[in-house]
Amino acid sequence: MRLCSTVSVLDFGELIASGAPAEVRASPAVRAAYLGEELDNGEARASGSAVEVPVMAQISAGAPAAAAADPSAVPSDGGTGSPVLAVEDLSVCYGEARALTEASFSIGAGRALAVLGANGSGKSTLARAISGLVPPAGGRIVFAGAEIGGWPAHRIRRAGLVYLPESRGVFRTLTVMENLRMAAADLDGRRARRESVEKALETFPALAARRRQPAYLLSGGEQQMLSLARAFAASPRLLIADEMSLGLAPKLVDLVFEGLTRARQKGVAVILIEQYIHRALAFADECVVLQRGELAWKGLASAAHGEVLRHYLGDAMTVAG
């Protein structure tokens, strides 16, 4: 944005805006492409108009002004004492390349944290490190009072930290019931396992009618529902949802967020990595923004929209609304 006199923006093979950086930043079509917004006015997308519109109105409506919020005053424990998860100066390397540098945050029971950033910012690396899928190069990860930085992934999962990856995380050749029973296998007692599976099916009744079908016969949205149902069946304390809405129709995205809301209502902490940024910020209590592997901003989700726009579209971004 600082280097070029003209900027052109492509979205799924379509030119949606072209012009001076200030005009492109203000384009509702560009903001929609970066923030996952749905445009009501098709002409705005077609023309790349520079009309200033408050695309984050869903987030800021009724929320305190960003200028009045203190980004460092994040009630990470939800007022319940020690946080469920505390990440302190976490760094991750892939060989000689550092993918994440000294990230720190915490989250309490029943709270939701949105982790945002452009592609390659380190979001999935962060999720994989917390889940034990990649080893940390430095820092501490404390979950439920135990330092888990050196634990293998299966031990972390059994402790109640469930990672829902972008690839949907289901066993495609197993039936819906077999997937759910495997997720509940670590619970103590046959009755507890049975009740856990039944509650998961009650939460997603569409899966109950397909309980004997292999997962590969389910639609993409149904597989995401099954992934969430598997998480519910495991009775987790913390869910990490990585791009759960990827490739889903808007109605199915609604179902995913309804499922995550139910998890929070049961006291489960949720870390949300999400392409629909307006939905993520409306859902979350707190937010962190990653940029090139570093934590660029953290604070209340209600105060985050201006910072998100700035980090996605350039330092000179003027916040609408």
C-alpha cells in the first residue's frame, strides 16, 4: 500500500477493485473479500466503489467505542480464577525458519478467543503447538494448571484439549456412530460414554438420521457437524476450532457457530481461527492478531475491528462507523 500508486485486487479470479491505495482500502468489496463479509449490494462488488461503509457494524453496534477500550485489559479468566489455558512467550520453528515468535495470551472457562491474521501469519502453527502436533522452540503452555509444552498430542487430547483442524478431523471410512464412540472412548464408564454420544447426537439431530453412514458419504457441512459432535462427545475443557466454516454455505456456517455457542454455554473455552472475521469477532470475548509470526495486537473483541482492518489492509486504514 505504501509502495504502489495503483493497487488491483482479485477475489476468486475476479477483479473487484483497482485504483489508488486509499480508494482500494475504502472499497466495500475489498473489505468484504478480506473480512468474510456478505455484500447486500452486488453493484459495490462489481464496481469496486470507494464508498465508505461500516462493514463491521455487526460487531460495533452496542459495543463500547474502541478508543475507550484498553486493549491490555483482557479478562482472560472470565472472573473465575486461574485461566484454563495460559500461553507465555511461545515460539515455534520449522527447521531454521521461525514460524511463531514469543506469543502470549490466556483464556478462561466459557470464554472465546479469536485468533486472526492473514495467510502465513502463524495461526495454524499456534494451534498445532498448543495441541502438541509441533514442538515449541521456547516459552510455556499451561493447560488446566499443568505445563503441557513437552506432552505428546494424545496425552493433551486426553487431558481435555480438543483440536478441530481445517481438514475437518473425522475418520472418513468409519460411520457417524463409530466416530462418536471413538471420541468418547477415554471417558470413565460405559454409561458416561453412552450418554456423551447421545448428547452429541441431540446437539446435531441431522447426524442422528445418518448414524450408520460412513463419514465420506456426508456433505462438507455434515462432516463439520460431525467434527464438532466428536468434540462434544469427548467432554472437552478447551476447543480449538481451525477454519471450521471453510467452504461451507452461510446456513451451515450458522450451524457451526451455534454448535460452538453450545460448547461455551457448557463452560468450554473456545479458541477460534476463522475466515469470517466479522462472525469471529461477534462471537469472541477477546482477540489476538498475528502478523508474520508475531503477536501484533491483543485485546477485547469489541475493540478489535479497527486493528484488524489496519493489519489486513495497511497502516493508513481509516475505520468506518
